[in-house]
Amino acid sequence: MRNRPWRLSAVAVLTVGALAACGSPQGSESSSSSGCPANASEPIGDTIKLGSTMPLSGQLASVGQNRAGVEALVESVNAEGGIDGKKLELTVLDDKGDPARAVSNVQRLISQEDVDALIAVTTTPVNLAIGEFAVEQCVPNLFALTGDARFTAAQFKGMIPASDPYDTQAKALVEDIRAEAGEDATIGVLQVESDSGAGLTDSLKRVAEEAGMTVLPPQTVAPTDSAPPTSQIQALKDEADVLAMFLSPFQCPPALQALGRSGWETQVYVGDFCAYPSVLEPAGDLANGVRSVNWIVDPNDGASAERQDVKDYLAAVEGKAPPAAVTSFAETGYVSAAGAIAYIRSIAEDGELTRLELFEGVEAIEDLQVPLLFDGIKVRTSEGDVSPWSAVNIIEYQDGTYASIRQVAVD
């Protein structure tokens, strides 16, 4: 996996400086020999406090349906006695997709709520904004929803991302494009102007060109633009063999509608955030055949119906999320929370549970049991590589569900 140089975003630089001026969280005035606040080494008591920030409202509110899955998993664990007799306490705050608001939320979670870990923090810009402050306070950021290489390569200590690295996604997509369109395929890209859009585009360009394919200069849309990208698709139509759309979830249906009106019949690939049925269903039949990557099974796909973990998940989220969200971000939140809790449990089994142990152990994970993963995907991390999934599957959407086409191992 190739890693881009780490550069903290302007939002992160400004907000971290502002937070430093506000002082340290309560009880952490002195530092331990590890360089962490002193309270990081204190044993966690009868309650394990977990916190998250995600877009519960605003244009990215569909992504914030992660909350339903996270809450369902936490409730299930508590009903079974918690972790080593310790109950879980969860606080989820709304950042509306705004990195500055997310920083304020995380400051509150750490300094007022005294969380022992962050879990399922959502979107790349938000994780970039909060990352350095979480590191300074030695608060682990577990199974965050981002695939940016700055996170997957462990450049933010104490963090585990829950999305596959952009390079891994690109490798899987290119392998499928080769099978569908040939080794000399020309790829058109429609990209949102954001960290995730640029990250996926850069990775696809690098991997595809190494494989002998051509990637056209991307056509872009603004982060808040919900209008159909008609002119951008027309610009790609006559030159590209396939279309890759790396957009925000609310932008994908209008883009598919514009593609349908253009008359361009081509194989479409989308980034993982646009791959879920709840995102694609508004596009109707125009979404059929769209391909993407995922590591999580579709609980509504008949091939998965008899799995016990699928039955447990559907029972846990019943009534907590709209039906469309069940095979969507609620499921992603559930898997992210399950990964975080399995990791916390593994640390508790090895000795005294402290925030410092959680913070320092993220680069040595082996064989965690996490529900709802495709068969053959193992959970592991190593020094310098904290992307937890050992493989990713190419999936194809059809009439409200998706199924696996092939699995691509992670190098």
C-alpha cells in the first residue's frame, strides 16, 4: 500500500491549536512516562465510556444512521453482562458533517464525558479534524468510518479505521474493470471535491495506470451540490469505457439519473459510501448493476439469511432504524461498534483495562471475531498498517439488495 505524506488539514491545525489553549481534560494535568495524560494509565472502573460524533442531521444525515447500529450493538453487549462485568455507556453527538463542530464535540466527550474510547467517528474530514487532539489526549479512536491512507498507515496513533484503504478499494475496482472492460480500458471519474473524493480518485489513477489503463481527468462537483451532474457526464461520455463515481451519498442518485438521460450505457462503479441500497434505491432501475466494494454482507440477500450473526443483527436493530437503513449505515455502525468492542474485550482479557492499553494496542490485533463480514475476511492489524480487514469484496446492486461478485485479498 502506498501512503501519501501526512498533512493535517487547515481545520485540524486551527482547531487543535484552539483546543490546546482551552487546557487539558479534567484530571489530566500531569503526564505519565508514556507522554499521555496521567489519567490514561488509571484502571477503567465499572463503566466503559464510549463516545462518537457523526452527522445526525444535515445533508449527510443518512450516514449518521450509523448511530442506530452502534446503539443496538452496545445494548446487546450490556444485556449479556458487558465486558468483563463492566457496562458500556455511549454518548453520540451531532456534528452535521462539519469538522469544526466535530472538534467541539470531541472536546466535550474527552473533557466532560471522560470517554475511554471514541468509536465509529464518521467521515474523513471529521476524523482529520479530531485526529491530532485525540492523539494528544491518548484517547483511542476505534473503527472510524474513513479509508484515508493517513489513518490506515497508522499515522494517527491509537486509531483503527473501519473502511478499507482507498488503495485497497482501487485495487479491487481495477481488477473488476479489467475483467469487464479489458486491460486497455479508459476510466472516466466523477468526483466530489472533498478529501474522500480526491483520495479515491488519486488511488484509482495510480493503480489503474500501473495496470496499463487510462484514467481521464476527473469531472468534479462541489461538496454541497445536489443537482444532476449533466454536463460532467456528457464530458466523459464519448471518451470513457466505464464510469467511476466518487460522490457523497446524496449525490449518487441524481448522478445516475443524469447518466440515464444521457443515453450512455456503461458499467458504473461507486465508492463504498454510495454502495448501500438505502442510497441507491431512489435511482430506481438506473442503479441496477452498479458495482462497488464492501466487507459486510447484505442481511437482506438470500444467501446470507440463515447466518446467525445476520439474524442477531436484524433482531438488534428492529425498530431502531428505518427499513432502508438496515442494509446501510446502520449495519456499518453495528460492525464498527462490534469491532471496537471485540478489541476492548481482547485487551481486558490480557490484563488490567486502561485507556493507555487501548490506545497502544491497536497495531497488534489478531483474529477478532466481528459479525456480518463476508466469509474469508479476517480482522488483523500490524505495525504501520491498521486497516483491519484482510480482504474486500466486489459487490453488485440489484433491485434493493447487493451480492458479492468476487473477493480481493489485501496485500
